[in-house]
Amino acid sequence: MRFTKSIIPAVIGVIMLFVTAGFVKADNNEPSTVSDLRYQIRKEILDVLKSPVSLYYEDKNIEGEAFVTVTVLENGKINVESVLGENNILNTMLEKRIAMKNLWTDTKFSGYDFTFHLKLDQQDKDDY
């Protein structure tokens, strides 16, 4: 009887250990490859485009195409290197909003550059 009383807490402890390890692993949002990092940065940029345009800009014309280049610095900070396109309002908005996201990643990705081509049409907001 004494053996059964000591086995039950041990089995419960092992089960809790596996359940807790599963939750810890599920919370890990760090990219493991460069393509994962590229995908995450792209999601962040698209998230920037879905929010409304602030009153800071003289008009809300954010149509056009832009090429956004970001670089991972030595400390892991994701920095906007350039935003190139014909619409200066779109360029300025993208640069400021991406910088406001304050994106960071693992330092193992330092030195990588990513360029994204964005095409935004006001009538069809899903075209980026």
C-alpha cells in the first residue's frame, strides 16, 4: 500500500513535467531559420499596412509600390535601411511605422538584409 501511495505522486509529477515542457515550447516565437525570420518580418510589415493612416500626413493617399529594405544589426535590432517608391507619403508612413514596431531577433541573424516589394491599392487592400 505504501508503494502505491509513493508511485501516484511520482506519475503525476512526470505528467506535469511533460505538460509544462509542451507549454514552454509552444510559447517560443523565435525564428529558427532565415526564411522563418523573413516570414515574420513580412507579417509585421503587413500588420503596419492594415492600421489606419494617422493625421500626421497631409493626405491619406498611400497607393503605390514601395521596396522596403531592413537589416538585422549586430545586437539583433531589425532596422529599416530604406523605403523606395514614388509615393513619398507611403514611404514616410512605412518607414516610421516599421521603426515604431521596435523589432528584435536573435543575434545569429546579424548582417542579413531583407527586401520586400509592397504594392498597395486603396480599393483592394489585400493586394500587398
